[in-house]
Amino acid sequence: MEAPAASPRLTQLSHGAGCACKLPPGLVHDVIAGLPRPQSPDLLVGLETADDAAVYRVSDELAVVTTVDFFTPIVDDPYDFGRVAATNALSDVYAMGGTPLTALNLVAYSVEDLGREPLVEILRGGSDAAAAAGVAIVGGHSIDDAEPKYGLAVTGTVHPDRVMRNSTARAGDALFLTKPVGSGVVSTALKRGLASPATAAAALEVMTTLNRDAAARALDAGPSAMTDVTGFGLLGHLHELCLASGVAAELSAGAVPAIDGVLDLLRSHEPPVAGGTRRNRDWLSPWVEWADGVSDERRWLLYDAMTSGGLLVAAGEDSGAPGVRIGRLVEGRAGAIAVSA
């Protein structure tokens, strides 16, 4: 009797992992810049500032927040892949100050190659993450694809006067980060068989933690701007925030928290750096000034193509904003970032 086939390692089925599989950020921005702009006074947030989601006003008391996010596997377990992808997609609504309500599944999958059961587990993981957020998955769309992909299109709401943006940051505000970074390093290490179970578990815990509670605490602090940290890395999303807001930033590399085990991986002879992380470095090189004392592993960490990362919050020094203080916003060349040790 033939033995049953072993479950596939999902990270071996894709060319990239998680948000590290995004197109190069410079290319994305150039393409978007050439697109026509919708002309509606009720479109409160659109394409202009590379914000986390679109916001459309439907009345004086209500605006709709809409976003979409999907990617290739970042972990091997199908159920955990679903959880991470759903948590990541929901984050964009929280970053806009909104409340997610409904979602649609986006699925690319080959039943012929992988069988039915992993797909069931992916969808179950997404459903459980959405349910934990109080979000109803109400449908979706699927295509046959040898490289698995999963995510959500999410709809939420926010009061028009309480929309958070990445374009309204104030010079003088402190910067707070609500989750450690480094999941791109861990996912690449998993693909190479280098990540320890403890490091993999630590990354999974970070990536499946909803940004709901952090967003609520951030909103209580009265922030000037907010975004989440995903595939363009901490430096990439900070650069977008600064460029949109007309400010510069000073960042302390040593203050940025790393997922347990990530810095050790980055100190290895051949550090597991994702392709998306390298693209982030190439894109941001003209904008980032490094102090001599910043180590190579810290530089890679700040470029890391993060999946389902935390919120980056600009708020007053004594505002009570959540997370770790990692720097501040200053007057200067819009989009520029100076990194100290």
C-alpha cells in the first residue's frame, strides 16, 4: 500500500515569501504616479500619498475604508499562513483609524498539485483571524495557480473627521513602533532551513497579533499620523510618511526592537536577507544617512521586508502612544532619514 504523501512545505512553493514578494517600491510608485486620479470631493484618501487604504465619505458621519492585501506563503503550515495573511490585510484598516467589518477571500491555489486539505486549512486560518477581529468573511474569488497565494479584500468604516493618514505628521513629534521587526529575515531563514523553532514561533506570534488594540491606544494619544510596517520595511514606510508630510526623521537603530533570534541570523556568514529587503535598500539609499556606528545587521533589520508588522505612530513625546520610542520627526528635506546607532 502506498504511503500518503507528506504535506507540502508551503514556503518551498513560492519565489518569495509574504510581503517580501511585492514589486520593487520604486517601480510601484512610478507606475502609480502615471495613473489618472479620481475626481471626487468625497474621496478623502486616494493614491496620492501611498497611504495604507482608501477612504471614501458617504455622509457627514460615515466614511468607508477599503483595502486589499495578499501574498505567497511566509510560513509552512497552511492554517498559520491563513492567519498571518488575514491579520496583515486587516491591519491597513486599523492604520487608517477605522474598524474592519467585512472581507472577501482572495485565493490562488492548485488543488491538483497540493490537494484539498491545505486549502481548507488556509481558509480556516483566515476565517479564525477575521473572527477574532469581529470581521465577517462574506465571499471571495479563486483562481488555479501553481504558486499559492492568499489574502483578503477588507471593508471598514471610520468617521470622516477621525481618519488617520500618513501625510499629516508634525515635526517635533516622536515616533513609536508597536511590534518588533524581522519577519522577512525569519521567512527567508525558514526557506533555507536555518530558523530555529523558537525564532519561527516568535515571528508567528508577532505576525498573528492584530493591530486592533494598538490602534485604539494610539488614537487615544491623539497622533498626528499613522501607518503600518509591511513589505517596504520600517525605513520604507517611514520614508513614505515623511515624504507625504513634508518632514524628515531621525531614527535610533538600537531602539528598534527585533524579533527574538533575528539579529543572530543577520550576524551569520550568509545572512538570510529577502529579495524584497534588498530592493528596499536600493530604493532608499538616496534617502537614508547612516551613522558610522550602525552595524550591518541593524541596517538590514531596518530595511527588512516585514509581513503583518506593527503600527508606526507619530505623536507627542508625552502623549502615551503605544509601543517603543524609536526616533522623532524634524524639519528638513522631506523624506530624508538620519539613522544613529
